[in-house]
Amino acid sequence: MPPDRADTASTAPSAAVPADTADTPVSDAAPPAALGAHGALGVEQAEAALVEHYTRLVRLAYLVLPPSLGRNRRVLTAHALVQRSLPRGRTAAVAERSAIPAQSRTEGGGRGTTGAGRNPGYAYVRERVLRQALDAGRPLRRLARPRRAQLPPLLPHVWGLRLFPRSGGADELALDQRLSGLSGPARAAFALRGPELLTDEEVRRLLHAAGAEDTETALTEAAEAAERRIGTADPVELLRSPEFDPCSLQARPTDLMRRRQYGRAALAATAALLVCGTLLGLPGDGWGPDGDADPAYGRGAAVASALDPARVRRIAPAAWQTSARTDFSVWPARGPLAEDRALLGRALTAWAAPGASVQISATPATPSGPPMGSPQLLYAGKVDAARVVLFHDGLRVVRYAEPAAGGGEGVAALDFARVDGADAAAAGALVVGRSDGEVRYLTAPWVRGTSVRDLLDPAEPARPLRRDADGVTDPLASPAMARDCRSWDTLSVRDGTADAGATDAGATDRLLTDLGELTPARLTSGPPSAPGDVSAPADRAAWARTACLLPAMRSHGVRSVNSWPYARQPLPESNGTATWLCTRAETWRGPGSRVLAQFQAPSRTTAPGAVAARAEDSPACGVRESQVLAGVLWKSRGGTWYVLAAGSGKLGSVEVSGGVRGRAPGNLLAVRAAEGAQAELYGRSPDGARVDALR
């Protein structure tokens, strides 16, 4: 391991490593003699192979399935494909047409079919898993019967939960992005050449047997992906990370608010059906003098007022200059379509009663119910190929979008984001449109200038960004829609809220970044008690090596992200000075914060720092508790391994026990260790109280 890379798993409790690791030869589940005289494979033999090697089969399916399915559906589909791979009858014919011969192996310890691969039961199940995973990536064709693997799995299914593998570090994210750019057969070849340890000839035959086309191209792409290292890491070795283990999962609830609304809607629909059935059974035309019954929804005065486009609240353009509040509530109504009542009426109707053609999204813990009264209009206009309307109701910002062509007919989108408790910094801009990997912002009326700054190039000056008269910016690259991390463009806004007549020299530049939501997240640097804007060269240099870790915080309702360099540590053997940072993402809803402890070894590049620890809903590095402690296993340029640890300045001592033992006064620790050592890290406060490491 080079000196600028750290093994971050060593000072935390080690994850359980499946016994069925891909690079370890596995004993044959059944001897070659288990094949009958006619090449018949018993279902018991196939089931034994499936159960014994279930982990590696599910991982193979997970790697081959298309990334467009999303992590939750890929996990469930991978398990479903493996569980559907047993022979349909009591036996299955394998005979001479098997892709990998039952006793194939490579002499001399080279690459070739090992252990499980020599088991005919495993070879049969693996081929069926591979065939189904490749089928799942093929597009559905009109007038053609879909294959079972192309449809969502019926089982397994977990109601109310989303399951996905544990998140890895920046290297694992880069590998996942690299694999997502490969074709299905190329991903299959990558997995077969890597964890399965097959030769190219065996991979070629197995892909051909599984129905893959152009196996030569797939092998070429897989070889190129495996040869190009990710930083200093071997891509094949990274596949052992929990990021690619669909049997070691995290569970999170789905949108609980929407589930409850769906449950109430289902009950209401059932009651309505019963009432309608009763009315249809009555003689005559039903209740009422003329047989007509206006819906109760249309009779409410409050509802009628909320749906009246003429009654939407409009704020005067200069109201923010004299208001005691500086947030979304003082944004004026802007946009060339602000007087288009037909458009506003469609937006309000979709908000109050969205139909089947309205696609709805909401940040976590944001209710998506109808307005509680006449909302405030922020913007209405044409953005790229859509007509967009932005509303604010005091708690939420709501974005309605419909195709510009078609007169309001067809699919529409409705997005909700929670913005209660916003201040001038948090209310500096809103996302008004995304298309073709780019994003446009609507800026606050107090924003006096906009520019673009690439976080990954701290020395590059900010590039000017034009706005129109309504405050809508020109498009800029959206990092939330990028497939790699070669650049990270942020919106820099010059804020003049402190004094409407202030000069540009007295204005404040704030950095905002798109994390896939309506509200961009503000980026700051400094201690939790007094975070500031990212303006100093040292702050920009630290963010250049932190930006590529931000995808772990996408679509999480993030309000702001602060990066705090809490310690600097002289490295042993005169290897320079490392920086320890704590990066904390705060959410609009309060709970749900995410914390990353980061180790940045000296480097001439902007390579991401090593994630030493991560936590959710932890007070660490926050206003309530600024204490933090983390450690890594690090290798010096001379080849010596060390356990390095650092805590915030309030620690009295740092200790390590287990596979490595040592103690140091103060907040820094460096102890010699063996490669792969496991240790427990903790600290002591000045009064002797134990302080656990972040996890």
C-alpha cells in the first residue's frame, strides 16, 4: 500500500467475511462421479451447490444485473435469480454441452476453474444465474413475450423496507461507476475473470452458453476495466468490499408518510366503492332532488380558494429589503408565465389531486399532501423544454413541471422539498430545471452575482455565470447527474443581504452544490461552532479531496455540509503531515445527519481522502458535540505499518487495544502494527471518561 492510502477497516470491528470467498478454492460439493452415465444432474446436487455457494452466486448476479435497476431492486432480483436457478424436474441434462467441463482445471496454480467451479452442480447453477442476469439487462420488445428475468421479482420481497449493500469508500464508488459503463456481457466477463478465477477461454465458452453475443468485445472491455487501477487499488480486490456483497445488507424504511397516505387512500377508496354500490342498488337516480351529487371536495371554501390561481400570494419585488425575515417567504413572484392562470391552475390541481400521469418525488420526511391554503408563487416560466412553476407554502417548496409542447397534456412532475427554518444562506437558490446532465438555478432576489467554481480545481478562478432578468442562471454541469467524479461544479453566489447598498467588496460568496434535490446544499468549512464560507486556499484544498465523497449524501434532504479539519498529524518516518477532517451533513428535518471522518495523507493530487469512519444520527462534529475520534491502518514509504489515530483537541489521551496495543497523551497516536491488524480505538477525556471512536 502506498503512503497516501489508508486501510480504513482496521480500527473498527471487522465485518463478517463470507466463508465462500471467491478467491479461495472451495471443496467440491460432489465428486465428478455424481454425473450419471447420460450426463443427468440431480436436483439435490444442484440444490446442495446453490446452498453452499449462495453468497458468490448472488454476488455474480448482482454484478451482472444492469445498474439502472437501482440498488434495492438489483439486490432483490439477484436473490430471486439464484433461487430460480434449480432444475425444473428431478434431473437436468448437462452432458457434453456444459460451458465449463466438470473436471477442468489449470495446472501449476494458474488461473482456471477452482473448487466450486469443478462441481458440476455449481457449474450448472452458475450458468443459469448468468443467463437470467443477462436476460434481465435486455430491453423489452414490442409484440414479444418478455422473459421472466426481465420482470420485477415477485419473491423475495420485503414490505416497507429498502435493502441495499453497505456503502464503501471513494474507490468502491469509482469501481461501481466504471462497471455501470460496461455492457452486461462485459460485467459478466469482469466477474468471471475476477472473483470466479476463470480463464479467458472458459469465460468465452460460458458467456456463449448463457446466450451472450460478441463475447470477444465483452472480454476486451472486462480486461481493460480490470487493468486500470482505481487510485492505488486493484479493481478485482475491491469486489470483496461490502459495497458489492448483496448478502450483507442495510435496511431503511421507504417513504413512511406516503405509505400512510396510500393506506388511508385505500380505505377511503374501499368505503367509496361500498357507498357507490349501495347507491347503484337504490331505485331512481340516487340521492338529491335531481339525482346529482357534487363532490364534497368541491364545496369547501378553503379548498376552492387554494385551487384558485387568482388567489395565489405574490410578494412585492422589494419586500425582502425591509422584511425582518430573509428567506423564501420574501421571494417575489417572477417569470414570464407568472400571469398564465391556465398553467397555475394545472399546477395547483396536480398538487391538490395528482392523477396517474403526475410523477411525485419528495425529500425524506417531507409531506406531499395538498396545500393548506393559497400558496405563494415564486416563479412561472419556460425552462429548457418544460413549463415550470415554483410554489412555497411556509413549510415546503413545490416544483411543478410539464412539457412545453402539448398544451398541458401528458406526463407532469411534482417535486417537494422541506425548507422550514431557512435563512438567507439556505434560501439563496432553488433548482428550477435539470436536463442533459446540467442544472439551472433560480437565485434569491438578494443575490448580486453568480459564478461557477470547480471544487476539484482549487487554484482555478471562478467562472462567470450569466443570469436572466428573473434570476434564472445559464445551465452548468450537475455533479448529481454525473457518472464519474472528474469535476465538481458548484454555484457560487454573491450575497448582499447584510446591506442592500453594500459594495461588492463587502458581499459574501457562498458555495452551493446540487445533490439531486430542489434545494442545493451549502458547503462550509471550519469548527462546528462557527462554520464559514469556503474561501481560504486551505479550505478549498481540503474540499478538493472531499468533494468526491459527497455522493454518499445525495437525495437525503441535506441542508448543509461542513468540513472541519480537526487535527494535523506528523507522520512517522518523516512522511509529511496528514490532515484529519470531519465532514458532517445536516438535514432540513433535523435528524438523519451523516458524518464522515476522513484521513488525508500528503498528496500532490486531489485524490479523495480515506474514509476512516462514518455514522448516521450521531452528534459528532456538530454544534451539540464537537468531539470526534477516528483511526486508520497506514503504510509508510519505508514499508512499515502503523495504526494512526487522531481526535479533536479536547482529548487527554488516545489508546488502542486488541491486535495492537499502545497509548499516547493528547489527541494523536501512532503505533507500529502488522499488516491487516485489527484493533479497538478509544480515548480518554481530561477527567478520565472514555470516548469511543466514531462508528
